[in-house]
Amino acid sequence: MSTAPTPLPEPHQVSINLGERSYAIQIGAGLLDVALDRCNLPPSSDALVVTNTTVAPLYAQKLIQAIGKNHERIHTVQLPDGEVHKNWETLNLIFDALLQNGCDRKTVIYALGGGVVGDMSGFAAASYMRGVPFVQVPTTLLAQVDSSVGGKTAINHPLGKNMIGAFYQPQLVVCDLSTLSTLPAREVSAGLAEVIKYGPIADMAFFDWIEANIGRLLARDPGALVHAVKRSCEIKAEVVGQDEREGGVRAILNFGHTFGHAIEAGLGFGQWLHGEAVGCGMVMAATLSQRLGLVEEAFVARLTRLVERAGLPIRGPALGAQRYLDLMRVDKKAEAGEIKFVVIDRPGHAVVRGAPDDLVVSVLDDCCDQPLSN
């Protein structure tokens, strides 16, 4: 007796409301199997698909077919894969492709890949001829729930992550959940870090749901994935709509990132995936919240268990306390050399504040592998 296949969930759309810079996030399975609408894209003869050497063989041709009716000429450029390549040298490969193909200021850049491809494509779009339209087509869970949404674009510097970039919004975000089927398990776990963060900072009911459905998410159940991506994008859309350029409330989206970025830079970009560093960073930030008297120890234990169940590290590398502090002082939230942390002042709500160095060091001592020497 044959078993009918599980029907795919219905597509969803989430809107980012930013006045004339507003755009839609399309979420569903098989979106690249049909022609993509032009939406609010200007008429353009040329398009450039920016992807990487891993994603190109899997999905580049699908995307080219999906946008074929919208452009006369579609060019492609394949970047090397990995966070270690998120730099000026790789960024120039995009500019080379644009210039060599005579692309004008109406050319549309399509970012096909994970967060690295999306960030660099967006930065190139913001810079080329002082701004050309671009579309995010994220193929990793982390990019679908976080980095493709909100207009942050950047490259890394050896001294700090995402320190060189621009705020530049896409015209459209297309989250095809089918692309997650080819994602390595480690990348799925990394993406779940950015899903989990939305609970402590904004929605504990969502956190409850993640706890109950973490197995389904790890197994890439379509129904669970569509809810996780949709709710994550809704929360981020609400925050970005209030604070597009991170002058205030948007900083709460960096929960776990101050510690996490230090881990990435301290180990060398690419040693830990971004989501792995953020997962561990959330444990550190929650511990700091508890040491500041803001949340109970039971909350920290609950978050730590969920991070671990997601397949993420919960103990940081032994970089040395002073090295951590030096790296965190380069963080974008730092002010006049004072490190600022996103902390949880009550479950479901976050604030940005400083903390004494000795308290931070005590957190590092308890949350990192030993020995953690200064």
C-alpha cells in the first residue's frame, strides 16, 4: 500500500515596512521551481547572480531559470565558500564581474547562498555605482531567519567581524525552504542559534514552541521549518521597522553576538560557524544577565539545555580573558571603549547595557574551557 507524500505547507509572506524601502519576504518550499515575479524591481537588461562554489552546482541554474523572463542577460560569479573569504579580495570578484560585463546602475544583483554571500552581495550592491538593486535568495537556515533580512551588509576585518559595510535594503527576499534539504547538519544547527535567540529577546511563547519542536527542526520537517522561519522573520521585521539603522532597539537582535563575534575573531574566521559562536555566546550573555541580577539561574539552565539540544557548543574556547575583552571592545556596540552587552532583563525582553570587566571575566571563567589565563 502506497503512502501519500506529506503535503508541503502553504507559502507565506512577511512584510518589512520601511516606507519607500519596504519589501516582502517570501517563504515556502519550491519557490525557485516557478518564475519569480519582478515585484518592485526596476526594468533591467542585466542581472548578476552571486553565489559560491558549493551552492552554484545545486541551485544556480534553478535561479537563472526562475528570473529568466525578467532579464536579457544573466551573468554569474562564483565566490570561494566560507567565512574566511568574507574580505576585500573576494568582494572585488563581484565588482570585477559587474565591470567586465558592462553592468549599469539598473543591474539587479541576486545573492544566492548563505550569510557570507548575502552580506558581500549587499555590500557590493550598496557600493557599485553608488547603489544598484539586489535580491536576497538565502539557502541556509541562518540566512533565512536572520542575515538576509534587515539590510545589514558587510565584510570582515582581521580585527573585527562585519566592521566594514553599509545599511542597504534588498528589494525582495526569497526563502525557498527546499534548499535546506542539502544543508549539512552542522549548518542546520548553526541556523537554529538565530531562531532560538528570538525567544529570550522577544517571544517566550515561541521559545516554548522551539523547545517542543527542536527534534522536528533538526529533522527539517517542512511544517516546523516554515513556522520557525516565518515567526523569526516576523519578529525581525517588527524590530527593523522600528529601528532600521540600529540606533536603539535593533541592537537586541545581537543577543549572544558580542561574545560570539569575539570567539569567531579570536579563533580565526571560519573555525567556528557564526551560529555556533552565537549559540555559545547566548549562554554567556544569559549567564551575565543572571550575574547582574536580572534573571533567575533556572532561565539560564533552560536556555543552555536548548542550545545544547540544538547541537551547538555551550562552552567557549580558552582564548584568554584579556583577549576576549580586547576583541569585544572592537564590537560595534562598544562606546568609548566600554563594552555593551545585550542582556535579558526578563524572559522575552532584552536591553543593552555595560558590565564591569571583573564580572565579565567571572562569566568567561565559568563558561569557557580551562585554562582561561589572562
